[in-house]
Amino acid sequence: MKVEAVRGMTDILPEEALLWQYVEAEIREAVAIYGYREIRTPIVERAELFARGVGEATDIVHKEMYVFPDKKGQMLALRPEATASVVRAYIEHGLHARGGVAKLYYLGPMFRYEKPQKGRKRQFHQYGVEAIGSLDPALDAEVIDLAWYIMERLGLRREGLFLRLNSIGCPEDRPRYREALREYFLPHRERLCPDCQRRLVENPLRILDCKVPTCQEIARDAPRSIDYLCEECRAHFEGLLQYLDALELAYEMDPKLVRGLDYYTRTVFELASRDLGAQDALLGGGRYDGLVEVLGGPPTPGVGFAGGLERLILVLGERDVSHRCYHIIAGPRVYLLPVGKAEVAEALRILATLRRAGIPSDMDYAGRSLRKRLQAAARCGARYALFLGEEELSRSEVKTRDLSTGEEEYVPVGELVDYLKRRI
Ligand code: AMP
């Protein structure tokens, strides 16, 4: 019986993996330039970390998290996002004691039991940054600027993208805003979807990002969170807008942007693509000033974002970026062709030498005819075929063939590395 991959969990095959490597390398370099250093946390965490950090009632935790007991009955979870893990590690290793702002980034697989569709998977990959330790709106602006910089490096035009921005205030502002929303939605209760009828009681903010068309229509004239900000939150938001202007970063105010995680405070944003349709958010983030404390650390503000690699690949895959992957080793440049069994040992020795000299090279192990092997050499993109027959072996030479011109030469084995390095 054939065993297939789990629904919503996708294999990334070699041709596509090349694009992934390119995108990952660009992201790593971009965030390093902004002063972020990598943190790698486990894929499995205690389930309560996300229940407390992300929020028990959020879709991510309530509906989508992969939860399972280990052999001792401890409830564990495959991480659905990484901010809670990064903050846990930040507290656990006392990074707050180092003072200043901790600038951390991550990149890796996340898991959510969602309905798989284009740009939405059950195992997907996120890269993200967390800047922990400052309330300054300049840091929010820097984080947003970094998001744009990543897109620029990947060659995505500014016109094809836009920034959605909102401020949802602090926990002190929330009850007043929640009440205003409740009052607004109550007369429309019957027309809301069943989920939103529940949200109306539990957390009416969630109604704002419901995807059901009638709910969206009802929400169109709902009260806006920015009208319920306290003095400090308003000043913070105005500070951010001023810095975004200084950086010449455009934004669109989106009063419906509340984001699906409980930990957000004040700034929330999404960078979206005009080419992606329904799942258009390339990345999303915001401030989480209460999270460190909720997870047992000292009160410490933070801001960050997370972006999906699948969606970036989707957008980039529609244009030809193969020329940008040139520095990634895509396959052998040299292909060895020992004519018979007697030449295999010498071919292996030559291969080992070429490889140690950094020349990507290979040969056939499937026992195919010389003609078939030569075809394979051309197909894998090699530039040179090296023939090694009885006669060549006796003279310690190989016959090289330039596969683009057909030109052939005899080259002493001892000079091969130099010969090839000069030509490929
Ligand atoms: P979130 O953690 O929900 O704020 O998501 C941040 C970003 O991760 C989104 O903007 C998407 O680019 C990406 N993302 C979230 N969920 C998925 C998923 N199920 N499949 C693919 N990408 C996702």
C-alpha cells in the first residue's frame, strides 16, 4: 500500500527547494543587517504555553493546534507560531537581564490544523523577528521598515504591496472598545454567523476579522479602535505615524485589522500583496507589551512580525528568479564517465579530488550505457563531461568534453582541478 503525505503538509522538491534556499538566505541577510540574531526554539512545546501566550479562545489555539499527550501524559503541542516560544526562551535564559533591546529572529516550520488551500497549509514555514525591551514607537517603525526591506531585497515592487495599519490600544482601553462593539453588533445579532454570535459574547473584536460576507458587511460601520485609545496609546500611535512618514513608508489605515492572537497591544499591521487574492497577507505583526509578563517574566514590552514563506514563494514563483539563484549549487558542473568497470576506482578518486577542490561533480551509479550517461550529464546541467577509458587511465589522463561547444581535450589528471577551475 502506498503511504502518502499528511493532508496540508507538502513536500518541497529539489527544483523548488532552490527558490526556498534563495529566499531564506535573503531573509537571513536582511534581518542580520538590521541587527537581529537567530534563535532556534523547539518545534514541540508544552500546550499551555500557547493557551496562555496566544490565548485559549483564539482560533489558533482553540481550533487549530495539534495537541497530544507524551508518554507521561503531559500535554504537548506542535508550535502554531513562534512568538510565544521566543518569549519563553527570552525569560528562561534571562535575556532581559542583558539590558537594552533583544533583537531576535527565527525561521522554521509551524503547524495549524486549518482547511488547506492555496497559500494555506497545515505545516507551513514562518520567518519572523521579535524586538523585546522597548516601548518606543521608533522600534515599531524599524520593524515595519525591515518588513519592507525584506520585500525589496526579494525584488517585490512597492506598488504591488501595501501596509495595513491599526492600533488596538492597551488592556485598559479594551473594555470600553469591546462594549462599544457589543452595543453596535447586538441589533444585528441574528444575521451574524454562529461563530460571531459566540464572539459577540466572548470577544467582539474577533467579529471584525470574520471572513463571512454578511458579517463583513455588518462590520463595515463598526466603531474603530483608534477612537477608543487612551492618551498614551494615542501618542504612541501618532509617534509611529510620524516615523513612518520620515521613512517615507506608505500605509492604509484599516480599522478592521485586529489580528487573531490575544497578545497584541497598540500597533498591529499586515503587509499584503495585491496579487494574492483572499490570502493576501505576506506577513503580520504588532506590539505585545503584556506577553512577557503573562508568561512569567518581568513587565517588558515587545514588537515583531511573522511572515509566511509559502506565500512569498507563491508570489516569487510567478516570475522567473532563477538567475538570482546562481550562487546556490544547483547540480554538478562536471560529470565523470568511466568507460568500464576497470576505470571506476580511478573515477571515484578523481571525483573525491574535484569535490574537495569545491567543484560540484558527479557520476552515474545506475549502470547505464555510456550514451545514456552522456545524456544524463547534459540534462543535469553539467558543463563538462570527463571520459575515462583504458587508454586514458594508462597515461593518467582524462578526455574532457565541453558540453556546450563539443570541444574535446586530453588533460593530465594532476592538472584537472586547475583546468576546470579556470573554465567553470
Ligand atoms: P499569523 O501568525 O497568523 O499572524 O500569520 C503570519 C503570516 O504567516 C501570514 O501573513 C501568512 O503569510 C503566514 N501564514 C499563517 N498561517 C498560514 C498557513 N496556514 N499556511 C501558510 N502560511 C500561513
